[in-house]
Amino acid sequence: MNGKVALVTGGSRGIGAATALRLARGGADVAITYVAGKDVAQEVVRRIEATGRRAVALRADAADANEAAEAVAHTAEALGGLDILVNNVGVGVLGPLDGITVADVDRVLGVNVRGVYLTSQAAAARMGSGSRIITIGTCMTQRVPGPGGTLYAMSKSALIGLTKALARELGERNITANIVHPGPVDTDMNPADGPYAEPQKADTALRRFGTADEIATMVAYLAGSGAAYVTGAEFSVDGGHGA
């Protein structure tokens, strides 16, 4: 990825931050977006710069059409182009079907579906041959282990269709599109020692949480030259959640 430019949405923490750092270690200059937590985002920028690569943090709400497009434009202006887009930003609202509100539906679909579409649309307009679009899905698109996941699973499942359609849409331009489905991952929002951890571990074949770095490694593979013939594909990094 030497000399490539990447944009990682929601790259200030968790899987996004690990991915941004992994791409930087692979030779890419990296922009990240955040909505809240400017100091945390700037710390990720400092860590990227410590690898010798350039970095920038951009405040952008993926659900806002203008901000999604502006994040892509600002990345290209600041770093000289755009070769890799990682659609990592997402929100989750879990709960009983009859407890999900219209506001919940609008917010989750706005970020997880509309935002990913708009960002991908803006990115594709600037990308050249050999570019990559990589989207973060969820193991719940493959198997929903219990109640409460209707809205989240629906929103992430839409990204499978988007990924396959992007692969067809952009294939003639030699741009690939793939989706990665993480299982339970140890992050600040879902810690491996948290109150809901044990049932999640039990749902995997390996009986453990994954790490953000393990997801980032798969993203880095798809972003690199070795995956030039891989497109329209789904990759589960879920500890056997779907087995």
C-alpha cells in the first residue's frame, strides 16, 4: 500500500482506529472521520504520523449527505487523492421489536446504510484503477443468535447487497468492493469482560472475543495488491459465530 491514500470512517477508536494504524503500517497515508471525541481522533493521527505516514482527522457525520461528500473531498485535498475507502462507521440499537422507535430506525439506517452509500458514491467518483472499497458488516448478517437484533441486522444486511452491486458497477474500472463481517470484538463499547460478554463468547466456536487488530488484518489484506482479484465477496472474521 506504499503511497496509497485511505479514508477510514469512524476511525477514532475500536476497529476503525486499528484499521487506520494497520493501513499506515502498510505504507498508506490515512484520513479518519469522527463525530465526537476530537482529542481521541487526534491521538490516532499522532500514532499514524509516528509510523512515518501522513494523517488527518475530519469531523463528519456519515448520515449527512454534505458531510459524507466533504470528508471524501477533504481527504483527497489533504492527502493527494483516494485509493482505499473503509466504511467502518456504524451505530447499533438493540432491543425488542416493539421497543424500536421510528427515530431509532431513521438513525440506524441513516448511518449504517444511507451514510455508507453516500460515502461510497463520493469516493467512487474520485477513485482510479486499482482502488478498493471495503465495508465493515457484522456476524449478525450470517446468524442472529437471539432476539433484539432486528434493526441492526437489517441495516448491516443491506450492505451485502450494496457491496455486490458496487463490485459489478465498478469492476470495469478495476475497483474492487468487499465486506468483512466481524464477530464479537473487544472494544470500549463491547468489552470482552463486560456484562454481556459470556453469552457472546459462547456463540463462537473459539469461545472468545476477537481483537480489533484481527479485523484490521483482514481489511489490510483486501486493501493490498494480493487481493486484486477479490471482489463482491464476504469475509467472516467471527471466531466461528456462523459455523
